[in-house]
Amino acid sequence: NRVLVVSRTSGVNVHVVDGDTGADLGTLQAPTDVVTGSNPAGFRLNMIGVADDGVVYGANLDTGAPTFAIYRWADDTTNSVPTVAWSGAPVAGRRFGDTFDVRGAGANTQILIGNNNSAAAEPDNQTVIMTTIDGQTFTQNVITTQGVDDDYFRLGVAFGAGNTFYGKTTAQPLRHVGFDLATGVGTLLHTYSNVTASASAISVHPSSNLVAVLALENPDNLRIYESSAAGDSLTLVDQELFATDNANINGTGSADFANDRLYVLDTNNGILALKLGAPGTSPVTQFSNVRGTTNSISFTITGRANAGVRIQSTIDFGSWTDAQTVQTDATGRVDVTLTTPGDHHRFYRG
């Protein structure tokens, strides 16, 4: 029940945070060579992940020089000494370290790494999966997926069920890829055009068929989708807002499921921590047809049929005020018009 957070403030730090309270429990030992051995120097440790056996892996950001490194801690205690599990250039000239996902344990540990090659449009995405025979040192496996540009998995990757993974970057749909480690061939399985194009960081909970995405919108929010049995469609089942909405100019973040928990980091906006509840049977409440004047706002709410919906508003995401309670009709719809003060922009939720 711990969350590991990489920080570049006051040097390279990996904070160990209590998963319930957010209390800082201390820091991991930083690799000695990570302080000077990265490109760019400001991102000497950028991403982190934990295997099923509690072994911790981290990586720097490498913009093209052969200095990408994966570090290994035996556990998340302050006494754990980091070692180098792999170093080099996974694919020459590519940017690595923006995305990182870990699964499995021991000799079955796998590490998924997306890359970026913005210098050219190349419809042959090359994603790297690191494998190991001893849980100590790793070997690179390049997975080439035809028909998907290298830039399209820059901001989010996550393992799916079996030999599959998901990839995302802003302004592109979420994609689902099957892979064969023996041949290095990736096959595009699904493209989900209904997942918000603003999404960057992603995480997948295969046993629950859930996919979480960080949506960089106004305001930034978390969206959770449920996969169909066939995996060919995703349905929005929940949406949560961050407490702040500061600028995230690089579109970066991180998301991770763990058992019944989900943690999502939105750069400059903190970490959203959630506990998964029982599967719902009702559609998520959604706002549409939003239109406004100086003194009023109108919108349509859709959700569960014949349900009461409490509408709240805020100007700063620090506190919410009840605006009105309305009732949906037999189709789950209600049209709402609210009188609004003219002195603030306001955000609404239901």
C-alpha cells in the first residue's frame, strides 16, 4: 500500500508515499551514476514501476543519445541499493523514458517502453519490451507495428491482457496492439476513437477490463472506461476531476492500477487516489449541449433513468456549492437552465 513518486526537485528523489494518507514515508537511494549520466540532464530519473514481487524499476529520459538506463531496487525500503538492469540505446536515435510499465515477477518480469521519433513520420511503430531470465539483467525486444507512427505511443503505454499493450499520445486515439516476442511483430487489434483525444498517461486493469486515461482538458480529469468482452469497444463508466487545474505544458503524467486502487499523477496538479468500488449498472452522468449567456447557463444531463442529480459548481476546485437538484426522465435525460453570477467563470459537476 505504497506509492512511489519520482521528483526532480532538489535533486533526484524517489519518494515513498502512504497509499491511504499521502504521507511521505522517506526516499529510495538514488543511483550514483544517474546524477550525471542522462540526456537531458534535468531528467536524470523520470519514470518508475513496480513488479508483482515488489521489485522496483526506474528509468531516465533519453532524447536520442545512447544513455537510456533502467535501474533496479530489490524493494522500496531506504536500505535497498539500486543496480543497473539495462543501459544503452533500445533503438538508435529514438527518444525513450516518457512512458514505462512493469508487470510480472522474477524471471517473468517484463518492462514496456514507448518511444518518440518526431523528426520523421514513420508508419512502423517500434515499441520495446524488456525481458529477463533471472530478474536481474534484461534484454531488449523491439516490437514493430505497421500502420502506427512512432510518435503515437509517446505519452502513455500499458500492458493489457496476455501479449497485448495499449498506447496513447495527445491528438491521437487510444490503440490496442498484440505482440509476438519471438518474431518482434506487433499487430494493431483495435483503435478506440471514442476515448478523448486529449488523453496522455494510461493504465489498464486487465482482470476488471478497465482502462484509465489522464485527460488534459479544461479542467484536467481522469476518465475510466470499461472494455467489452470482445475488447472491441470501450464505454465510459466514471470521470473524476483533479483538485487543481494548473498548466501541464508537456502533457505528462502517470497512472497505475494496483489491486483495488488507482493512482494518477497529473504534472503540476498532484496525485489523484481512488479505490475501486463494485461494478455499476448505470451509465455515468454526462453533460452535453452546453450553452451560456452572461447570466445563465443551460445544458443537458444524461444518466440513469428517473434519478435525482445534484448539480454543484466551483470557481477554484477548492470547494463545491450545491446549485440545484433535478430529476431525469424515463430516458435518463433532463434539460437544465441555471442563473449564474457574472463575476466568475464556473465549473459544474453532477
